[in-house]
Amino acid sequence: MTSLNARRIRVVGLGMACLLLAAGPALADRFECPVTGGDLVFGQEAKVNSLDMHASSTISTRNIAMHIFESLMTRDETNNPILELAEAVETSDDGMTHTFTLRDGITFHDGSAMTSEDVAASFERYKKLGVERVILANVERWETPDDLTFVIHMSQAQPTFLEDLSSFSVPIVIVPAANAGADPLQMEPVGTGPFEFVEFIADSHVKLRRFEDYQSNEAFDDRTGFGGYKVACVDTVTFRIVTEPGSRVAGLETGELDAVEDVPQASVDRLAANAAIEIVPYENFWIHIATPNFEKAPTDNKLVRQAIATALDMDEIMLVATDGAYNTNFGFQTADRVVYSDRGNDFFNVNDQDKAKALLDEAGYAGEELVLLTNRDYNTMYNAALVMAEQLQDIGMNVRVEVQDWPATLATRDNNPDAWNYHFTGWGTNTSLGYLAVFKFLAPPQPIYAMSNPEENMDEAFNEAYSTMMNAPTFEERAEAFARTQEIVMEHGLALPFGWLTKNQAVRSNVSNFVPFRIPRMSNVWMEQDG
């Protein structure tokens, strides 16, 4: 058996199987809150459709829910897999069995003790309705030989399985077995995390409080990524929904908000000059992107999708959308990643209206309405849709911009294929997780993958490349499959990337140890108290 424990975990997604220290012998003092108490009020830019972390892929859900829930595995500060609710995992030499030993003494917010039965029930629910249930595609079954042991049996060995399982995009969070029968988006927010749920007032706020019985992971000395040694220093956190950018800026300046998720680039210089405010930017936060509907004309036609991609000036779109906080470097991984590829670049930022018109003529486009589904919660998505509409109108397309709030756009995308052609969103968490996660939202059985009219076996080619990327035995084969998948996505217009956005977060000066990550992490953050 190859032992992988909380102090040493084998990562098989890199060029060679290498050992990374998830946590070593304590070389520094373990984190303690310098100050405790206070209500940290965070200005969140988008509305929340649910706190059901199995069934919602939205950033707005993850911002809050990942303070409530935890998983067997997660990622550290540099996005390497680490253990969280498991203290050890052993993988058989043939890769067909993964045996997790759970941390003892973990308690849910409802007071019940976490056991392997809860883990099994959570996995069952996720297999049934989890957004990224493709994670479990190669799993045959699981078993619970005792309260602290959870065994996964594979139908076929997958060298990337543990890396895939550690994804925090839409993670398999562990919930009480009693709650695991809930319908999608209806599960009670009861987890094992450092903060427990207090109240959710739609379109207003979500309030959490310190979970007094939380067991920090003593395999670590400090918070790292989504895991590590987490401590709730503040008494409560209020995630206030503030969709208007100017209101977030004003709330930060007056002190009504202690931290905010997004500051418009146009306000950065003024706020940076305020000694009471600190700007904390996060570069390459997400790829600004629109995903097409393959079931509704005219985007059911590959030539139309190619014409649209060919017509667009991505620099103009991103400049207007972000006020300049962007770059238009191509790739679904940044250039510093080991799997970076420029395959598919020929289909990006072409900005050739004559060629686009010729492709429309070849497609037989006859003025069918093109509906761009966007929202005002994420103002950059709204602005991107407006500019894209203007550019497509310039090549003779009949374009309508449909504006809803963020949760409504997701419901429309997933449940009403007759109502839209492109849905505006951001790919950030999946791109940060690495090449295995990037295209999961396009792989079956995801709801936005709807290829009812496959062209030139495109769906077959995508699925073959994607499967090779996930299952090939060597890194070189998987990296090549990633490049091939990326090229297929671009050539066939399966996704329409505009560019990489820089997210400007900000905090008041009395908020300490707030470090930007994929979510605004409130663990190990404290507030200096007046007096």
C-alpha cells in the first residue's frame, strides 16, 4: 500500500509523481487569534441562489457555504491537494481502492458526531445530483467498515482521482446523513466548518456565527487555501448583498462595510489614498466568458458560433467591462502553469468582421434573434454583454440582451433552453484548480452541456479528449489531451472566452490577516476593536 497522510500526500497531476508536504513538523507557533470578537460585515457583489454546496456552482454560494462545510480533501494556498476531514488516505498499488481514515471527534453544527455513514450519505447525494458528479464517474461503490473508515472502490483506476476529489469548485462537502435526502438547492446548511448558519434573508444578507465546538485540523499550524488550521476569531460574519459597485465603495469609505468583494478599477486610486482602506488585488481571478446554448438557433450551428467568435474585439469588450483591470492573454491556464498551451489561439480575438460575415452567409443565418443572458449583480458581465451585442449588430446579427439577477440567470440557463443563446459568467475556480478542472462544466452530465445536434462528431471528439485528460496513465499524455480539448473548445465554439479579470478586493484597516483567495476567507481573520 502507498500511504498518503495528512503530512505527506502524493500528487499525481504533475509531470512526475512528486511528494509535497501538506503539513510538516511544527516549526512555528500554531495560529492563535490576537483579538476575538466583532461582527465582520462583508459586501458581496452577487445574490445567492442557495447555500447547497452540492447543487450550486456559483461563486456567490461558495463565498459563504465554504465557511459552513468541509470535505474529505481540499486544496492548500498553492492549490495542491491536502486532507481536511480525513486524517489519512491509503491508495492500493493498483489504484483500485482508496481508504480514508476520518478525523475523530468532528461534530456537525447540529451537535451530532460525524461518522463514515455521513460521508457515505453525502457521496450518495452528490452522485445523484452534484453539479460535478463526473468526479465519481470511475467509482464503482463505497463502503463503511467502521465509524471512522470510508473505502472507495474504483471501476477503473484513475491516476488523477484524488486530485479530482480535492476540487473545491463544487466539492463533495460532508453533511449529516439526515440531511442528505434533500432536493437540489434545498439542503439545510449544516456542516462541520468553523462558522455555523444563523439566517439567510434573500437579496439582503446571510449571517454566520462562530461554531464553538469546531475542531481545527492539528496537522497544520495555520490556514492554508480552503483547509489547514482554521479558527473563527470574529463572533459573526454578515455577508451583505451589495450589487451596486458605487454602494460597495461608499460602504467601505463610511465603515458600514468592513471588507468588499469587488472594487471598480475606476475607484482604486481614490481608495488606495485612504489610510483607513487597503486594496488587495487578485490577478487572473477568472476568465470572463460566455457559454453557448447548443439547442437553440442560431447557436446550434457551429458556423454561427465561429462567426461570432471571429467578429469580436476582446480588448474592447474587456476594457469596457473592467475599466482596464484585465489582460487578454489566451489560454484556459495562465502561462506560468506547467500545462499551459496556446492550442486554439487562432480562434481567439480574431476581430475580423468581413470573415465573420462570410461565415454567417455560409451558415445560412437569416436574422434569427440571438439572446445574450446576463446580469447586473456582476457588473463586468453586464458591460461585456452590451459591448458584445454592439459588435455583433455591426455584422448584421439580430441581438437582444436579456438582463436578470444572477440566481435567475442560472435558473434560466439550466431550465429554459428556449430563452437564451449565450450565458455570461466567469471561470475562475475551475481554472485555478488546474487543467483537470477547467472543462468540467462542458463535460456530461453538466446541465450546460446539451449537444442535441452534434456536428462532425464534435461531442465525441471532446469527450474522448476529456476522458484521456482525466484517465491517461502519464502526465505527458494528459497534458497533450488538455491541449487537444482546449483546441476543440475554441474551434467549435463550446465556450467564448474574452480575457482574464483582475479582482480588486478591499478591507478596512481594522481588519487583519485578510488574504485574497478563491473566496473571501474569514477564518484566522480578526478585527481590532475600538478602545
